[in-house]
Amino acid sequence: MTTPLAYLQEKGDPVEILARDYYFERVDPDHAVTYRAPYGASYPDFMVDDDNGHPRKPTTAEMNAIFAQDGIIFRSKPSSNESRRLARNMELDAEQCRTMDAKSPLRVAISLFCDDNCGSLSDDAMFPVIRRAIAQPEIIALNPTGWVPHPTTVREWMRERGEPGRRKPRDGVSMAGRYLRSIVSRHPVELILYHIMSACLANDQNQIQSFYDCYVADLWKVNNGKPLDRPMLIEGEDGAWSVGDEAAEYPRPSTPYKAVHYTTFWRRVRDMRTPKLFGLATTERGKRARYGGGGFSERPSFGSLCEADETPVPNVFLVDDDTGIGMGSATMSLMAECSTTALVGWDLCAEAASSASLLRTVRHANSIKEVPADLLEKFPDLPFVRLRPDRIKVDNSAGAHSRHFEDACAEAYIQVNFTGKEHPTHKALIERTIGTMLQMLFKKLPSHNYDIELMRKFGFNPDKQILCTISTARDLLDRACFTYNIQRHEGL
């Protein structure tokens, strides 16, 4: 007579026998039980020693004896439902599950009752079983409102939330709103993901409709074989999407793609406009901007470190004071002291950024300043804001890397430090200061009557630039820098 296993096992069920993982395969007619070792394991299939010392497969009676000694631990099968896999991974106890979801014990209790009493999963067979379940005293205590779940709901619980007879408290926790669902669409996911990312990065609910319209327009272009005129998103090995270098191209589908509903698009943007979104990196530089940094830095001693940078002033076109001839667009150079965040040196010129403009800024930092009369009257010490820094932190511009600049600083016993490539956060102080100065500078420029046609020959763009003499521009820069140093702001 065949001795059956004292526990329920189906093919492929994962178990742990004597602290090793196996998968149940079958019970042979000769009572031998086969438990396969996982693929790639360092140990063989589960065996026991025979009387002659040779290994053999265990019998059902021997497995029942191991089971009676608590030598078998049953593992749950990996669920095909993503939300239930996440629920199992939470490893919560019953009290924590009840705190997260008050109905979780009720779902588990009804599922366990139906496991034992449902011979069929049809609606007609399950209705009376469910009514009997909610009439049980322990379930009544969990269901004070007398709610009767539909058989369709209970079937979903039984199929997705654990296994018959082995349901855990966390299987009853609802995962609605607790994880980001996969995007389901009837077209390549990149077509909608590109516009979802754009809408999330815009961070403006009033623009979601316009991004949805762009998504619908892209589908129309693909359905009609037209180019998209945008870069392609590429999924990396870690699952993060990034903007690629190639243009987005899709073959014309045989069946036109259909857009998801606007509500679905809106909800996805709402859910992803959180830290979850930014797992979707745009570029390596953007990833650093979102995730880089952190921690704190020790503030250097006064005068030991300065940061310098140069930037074009896009809305100003300089003119020579004497001849009235256009000189070109303006370039501003600033140097800030890192301990006090004060501006100690600056320069404005009509040439592109170079080692000469940087050296003029360094010289200006160690020079007595010319202060406007109204400011000098209130702050007589302003002309003496000067220093020779021990170190200057600069970016990787051609002017900063020139031998001319490094040699001149070395002769003055000034060390030059370079930031990382495309890492503006390495000199965040001067980057923020430049933004402030561009807003303060040239707000009120004097009127002019220069020959516009002549200025255009020198590169003047009347739609974007304002004409200003170089002496006036430098006076305005002096006033802006002194005002920055004497006013209270977040940098101080």
C-alpha cells in the first residue's frame, strides 16, 4: 500500500529541506520522492543514505518523518502578480499588516475558509460558502459591517494572495497606491514614456494637457509614417531610461496605434512626479544633478579658497566710448571668496573668455577698488575689499587651462584647482553668484542713439541685445558687485 505524503505538494513547489532549497517534482510508483536542487546549486538533488551507505531518493514515509520533525519549510511560489510579489517582500507581521490595511485579516480569513470548503470556483458554488464564511464568529469580529464579497473578488484572492492553506497576513494587504504600476499601452512604451517624463519634469499640472496632445500627435505621425523629430529614449541595463543620441524612428504599423485615455496619462504623471520619476534618468549629467552631492563640506578659512568663473552677458552689446564703434558681446568674470561668499574680483570685456580676462580678475581681487561716491560715503571700507587667495578653483575652460594663466598664478604663489568635467556643482558658490549678478546687472541702461545698421555689421542683434558703452557697463558691474557685498542675501 502506497503511503501518501502527509502534506500537499504540487510540481514545482519550492521547499526548504534541512536548510537547503529544493523544488518538488514527483512521487514515483515505488514511493520514491524527487526533490530537484535549484539550477546551478552546489549540491545535488535531495537524497538519503541507504543501509549500504549509498545515497538514494527518499520514500514518502521518510519525507513524512522529516515533516513531522519540522525539517521541511514550505516556500511560496513566485506570484505572477507584481503587487503580490511586493506584498510578500514586505515581511510584515499580523499587527503591522492590520495597521497598513484594516481589511487584510478579513481577506485572509475568508480565503482560508474557502480553501477548505470550496469544491468548485464557480459563482453558484462559492456564494453559499462565502455566506457561511462571513457567519463564522471569528470572521464576524473582523467584518462588523457584514460586507459580503463577490465570488469574483474571492477568486482573485485565492489565486493571487498566497497558496491554499499557506496564506500569510501580508497576503491580505491591499497594494493599491503603494507601488508604481507598469505602463500598459497598445504601442511601444517609449512613445508615451517620453511625454510622461517631459510632463513630470515640467512639474506644472496646467501643462499636462499639452504634453498629452504632443503624445497623441506623435502617435499620428507614427501611424502615418512621418518622422518624430525628437531623440529616442533608451532603456539601460539597470532599467533606467535615458535620452539617446539617435533620432526616434518607428515603422508604420499595420494597425494604427491608439492613445491611452487622458485620465490614464494624467494619473501616471501625478504618480510619477515623485522621487520614483527620477529613476528615469534623462542624461548622465542630469542624473548627477538630481542625485549628486549631499553631505556637507567644511568651510575653508578666510582667503584660503576662491572660486572664479566667466560667463557671457547675452543681452548686452558693448560700444567704444570714443569712436562709437561696436566692440561685441560682453563677457563677465567673477571671483568669490568661499568663506565669506563675498565678491573680491570682477572684470567685464568685449572679448571671449580667455586667460587674459581671468588674470585681470585675479589682479582686480588684489587691488584697491574704485567705489561709487554714494556707496563710499556710507561704506568707507569698501575700497579695501581685497585679497590674494591661496587657491583658485576654476572650470576646464581654455583660458583657465592655458600655461599663461597657470604660470602667472604660480609666480604669485596661487594654486590653481580644476573642477571635474561638466560638474558645475563643484563650484556651486560662483555659479549661484553669476545667476544673481546677471539678474542685478544692466536692469537700467541709458538710452542711446547709435546707428543700428552700423552696429549690425559688428554682430549686434537688436531683438535680443541692448547697446551700452564699455565704461558704463563696467560702472554698472562695479555697482552691482558692491551692492551684492553690502546687502543681506542667502549667500551671506
